Amino acid sequence: MTLACYACDPARSRGRRHHEEPAPTRTEYQRDRDRIVHSTAFRRLVYKTQVFLNHEGDLFRTRLTHSLEVAQLGRSVARSLQLNEDLVEGIALAHDLGHTPFGHAGQDALNDCMAGWGGFEHNLQSLRVVDELEERYPRYNGLNLTFETREGILKHCSRANAQRIDAAEPGGVARRFLDRSQPGLEAQLCNLADEIAYNAHDIDDGVRSGLITMEQLGDVTLFADFHAQALREYPDLQGRRLLYESIRRMLSAQVYDVIEATREGLRRTVPGSPDEARLAGALVDFSDAMRAKSAALKHFLLHQLYRHPQVMAMTGQARQIVHELFAAYLAEPGQMPAGFAARPDSARAVADYIAGMTDRFAAREHERLTGRRLLV
Ligand code: MG
């Protein structure tokens, strides 16, 4: 597969933080992807909530299946744009490694707990996981990934955090948040693939859970148009097959839209290298029309699904678990494994420990430390 001149080329990577000799058969981005798949944090994604709690049903997405769907969508688009598929896959598989248990409720609660110590942010935590927290190699902490993979993992970052990271790593992965440039096209693509994936699978999980209905989705153009199209072609279609066929068409339309809109952006700006692409604004994007439709769908999901009373009841208990775990470990660090208990930055050590937990481990630890059962 020939790469475009604007695709990231593993032979021209900005390299790793610790020098390593090249591998005999694999490119640098393939090695990154392989290291991510073998990491402890990656395996834990299977027991972390996306929207629905892990134990609420066996068919709902978890962070792991979500990450696999992002990788699939990303690779598919990367291939038609001649971007680097291995890099896209690595970023996609790693993009949620820093997520706490219990989805966004867990992250918000941990951020509250850490208010006096610089806060907690899951994108930054994903970078911490691959840079510091994984313990797999004799000579250094973390996975020692390439610049381009790390750049993609740090999807968002506050200015204060960017300044702090840039002081430790001058001109490194946080620089773009200070000079407002873009990451490589593969990283831009992963952001969009993430959005396309969760918009689609949250409809699927939402309808199957019974919290939203296909009738309600009639108000959402992006879904309703393809639902109507599927019914025109298959008038007898109903139930699950109708849902899947509508979502399948919606997914394809978004993928083709991204490919077309990005090609248009590339024709307009003609970047001759990955660095020129980084300075050319957000090139991997939806068309304006699709951007508006996607925003309307997100708005619907926010109000009808993520803030559904049944989901909110879960998030209330999840917040309580995280708050009480944080207080318990901070008061008595010896309740954590020795490596965390011994750290001088005790609040950050507690946050790192809690962030790494799966949903069920967090609930069990909470019960052990407080004697109260929540969410089980
Ligand atoms: Mg994601």
C-alpha cells in the first residue's frame, strides 16, 4: 500500500523518548500497536463502561469493543485516503486507555476529587498510561511509544496542562495546544472515527436497552433518513434488522462523507508532508451538512440517553463510589498496592490507582472499604 506524501511515515517518525533499535520485520507504528494490545490497561477496557454498566447486559458496548470499532472505522478511511493504517489502529486502540471506571460519571467524580491537585482528565491520563503507568520494560516506565502515536492519544488538553507538559518535553506532544496547530492526519481521523463509532453504537445500545425508541429517533435527520430509505427498499423490515440496517447505512454515509470532505480539503491545501498537513487546519472532517446532522444526533443522545433517569441513577452511585474510594485511599494509602502507597505524590497516586480500575473491581473495593454495596 503506497502512502500519500501527507501520511505519517514510520521511517521518518520523530522517534521514541528512549532510543531503541528498529525491529527486523515490523515498522515503528506496528510495534506501537502491538505494545498497546499487550498492555494491562488495554485488557481492562473490556470491563469498563462506555454508557451502560458492564454488568447491565452482555451485549452492550464496553470501552474495548468501542475501541475496536473506532479502529475498524479509522483503518477503513485511512486506506482510502492513503494514510497510515497501522498508526490509526494504534491511536484508536489506545485512545480510551485513561478512562476511569463508570464512564464519564467516574471521570467527572475523579476530576472533582483532584480539584486541589491539578484535576483529572481522561485524555491526559491515556498519555500517562502509555508514558508512565504501564510497567513492562526493564529500562523505563510506560510503553515508549513513538511521538506520532502519543500525539494522537493526547486528543484534548487544557492550556495549563499543555504548558506543564511542554516544559517537561519542549516542543513535544503538547506544543500544538499552545501554538494551535493540528496533530497528524491519522490522529485527526481517529477523533472523527471515535465520534462516528459512538453515535452509531449508542443508538444501537440505547434502543436495545429500551431507553430510547426508533420512533423518537424519527426527529433525528441522520437516523431518520436512512431508516426511511431502508423501509423503502425493504417495506416489511422491522425490529432489530431494521435498526441495524438503518445504522449500517448511516455509518457508511458518514464514512463516505469524511473521505469526500477530506479529499476536498487536501485538494485545497495540497500539503506536501505530514508537517505541512499539521499546519493546514483540521483537514480530516465532515462536510458542513454532515457536521450539522452529527451535532443534532449528539444533542439527541445527550438529552434522551446520557441524561435518561435510569442512566443518571447509575451515575449518581458511580460518583459516590469514586468519591468514597478516593477519600478512603487518601486517608489510608496502605489500602492500595505497595507501588501506589509508597508514592510521594499521594493524591495523584490515588487518582492513578482508581483510574486504572475496572467497574466491578471499583465496586468491590468500595464494598471492602466502606461495607456498603452499590451498583452490584
Ligand atoms: Mg472513545
